[in-house]
Amino acid sequence: MPKNENRVVGLDIGTTKVLAVVGEITDKGLDIIGIGTSPSRGMRKGVVSDIDSTVESIKKAVEEAELMAGVEINEVIAGIAGSHIKGFNSRGVIAIKDKEVTQGDIERVIDAAKAVAIPMDREVLHVLPQQFVIDEQDGIKKPLGMSGVRMEAEVHIVTGAVTSAQNIIKSCNRAGLEVRDLVLQQLASSYAALSEEEKNLGVALIDIGGGTTDIAVFHQGSIWHTSVIALGGNHVTNDISVGLRTAPNEAEKIKRKYGCAMASMVRPEESIEVPSVGGREPRTLSRMVLAEIVQPRIEEILELARHEMEKSGFLEMIPSGIVVTGGSVILDGLPELADQIFDLPVRRGTPHDVGGMVTVIDSPVYTTGVGLVLYGMHNQDSARFGPRSGSKGLVGRTANRMRDWFGGFFDGN
């Protein structure tokens, strides 16, 4: 089948599910034409723990997406997450050679900004521009052609463990897929869940997945802080399983159907049926009991997220408030609880600005998958891995990847 340049496939390899999303670029934007999901086997806290199981999960999700979209999938943009992800800000300074900023000057100042010591076991995933400063004039987004003597660049650098990146690429390759790009999951989610107005004013994205909670803080249209908390929806499920003495798979069903993050929102007369283990008869319990198990864990996750943002110094820079997304955000009462903890406006983030299967993807569960497709559409010329990218030369390609990415960024703006 000939390759369709107008088609982008996002692959969200999560701790609880693998999601493949097929998007088609049209004159009006992006249409979602296929979705495939599969329970995730072989992932733990966002990283691959069993390659064979991960490969099988990827294959099932991709096959389902292929059937729905009526296309053959050979190439994907994969997400990467996990507690190994680290982000930090950096600054570089150069003298402008000919008193007018050229593309070469931009590349030199970016090189200066990313000239920091990174351990050999880590890989640069993204170098994200925040702003440029020319002769003390800050807030510049497009410096090309401007006059000046001295230029500074402020960037956000995201790194991850080389082995984690290798294992995601290897799993995709074994499933018969080429990895066109490897993208930080909260960066991908921001493409689907956040508006440009929110990013410019200042907003925090909290993506609560199965194994981890990913945070990204935007200010003046750029990312200024990223972090990962090693807690997620699976911890809530485990608490329910232990607290209600039921099997983990039943606990997950109960959480999705009856879970509430605020006990005060549950009516005393509401009840739920809880399957027992060992062939015993199901029990009927008050839904309040379930909420009293769920609320403390969700509070813990949100309090840790607040502490992380306070520590970074960016909590006061997000007047747009908080956008919560991810599979665990479907819980009743979670935005209301977050509103109390952060004392800021909170809303659920769902995919927007796409066509096609809009009603199907109108859920926080699909935010990262759709975001990966949107990222691919907006960064078509900046693919950094290429066909069959394996572990060989992963670190050595970083310089070329970053140069290509920045060339595409400035050409496209």
C-alpha cells in the first residue's frame, strides 16, 4: 500500500492501556478516522518492563485501528513517560555576527543554551524554546531578521533514560512499526487539551495516567516546567481492591462506574455491588465507603502536584488555572477536589480542534493519543528518529535531531 503523507498515527503506550489513533490531515485541519485500544501488558509506571507483552498489546491496538480506519499502519509517533523523565531550563548567550539575526545565529544560541552536561545514560528528548532576548529586549518569539548586538535564548530541555527510549522503539519495531518520533506525553496532551489563550496567559496541565501523573506548566505560550509523579490511577485501583476485598480487575470496573473523588458529593442512600473473591457471594456496600477510599489517594496525587509546582516557583504564574486530563480524570468530583486544593479554576481537558470521530474521542482518556497525532501534524518536518530507529546511535543523533527540529520550528513560524 503506498504511503499516505497526509496520515498521522499516534501511539500512546500507557501503563493500563495502549491506544492507537489514526488522523488524516485535510484542508480544514485534522480528522480522526480510526482508534484502537488494548489492555497494556508489560508496562510499569510508564516504562517497559516486559517487551514481548508490550509488543502484543501494541499489535492488538494497531490492528483494531487499522480495521476501523481501513488503512495499513507502518509508522507511528510514540509517547514516552515515566519517572525517569527530567526537565530543566537553560540559557545561552552569543554575539550577533552581522548585527542582524540569521538562522545561523539562532542555531548558535540554541547550541549555547543546550551546552550542559548530560549523563551518558540519558537522552535529550526535546529542546523547547521559551523566548529570545536581544539587547535586553525580552519576550521575542521570532528573532530572525531582527537587529541587535547580543542575543540570549531561554529553552526548556527534557531528557529521559536512554534505555527507556530504546525499549519503546524496540517494542514498536518488533510490532512491525517504524517510530517517526518519540514525544513527551504531557507535551503531546497539551496539543489536544489546551488552548493558545491558556498557554499564553499561563496554565498547568496535570495528566493523571495509570502509573504516573505528568505535569507541564505553560507561560507566555511556552513550556517552563515539566515533572513526573510516580503515582496514578492504578494506585487508586489497588486501594479499592484491598479496601473492598475484591479482585483488581473488578476494582477497576467499580472505580470507573462508581468512583467519586469527593465523599461529600455522594448521597448516603447510594449503594454498589462488590464481587467477592474465592467464589463467595457479592456484597452490597454504601458508595460512600468507596468514595472514602478513593478521595485520600486522589488528594495525595493532587497535593504532590501542587507541591511540585510550588517548588518550581510557577504556581503563581498560571492565572488560567489547571487543566486535568488522563484516564483517571473521568472520576466524579475530581475537578471539584482539585479546585479546593489549588484554589484555582480547574477543568477537564478533552481533545479539541479535530474533526471526524469527535463524539468517540470526547473523553480525557483519548487526550494523549489525539495529542500525539496533532503534534505530528504540526511538526511534520521535524521527525527525529527515522525508519527503524533502534538503540544504535540513539545518543549520537541528538545534535542533528535538534538542529532539524529548530530549522522546522522557525521555518514554520
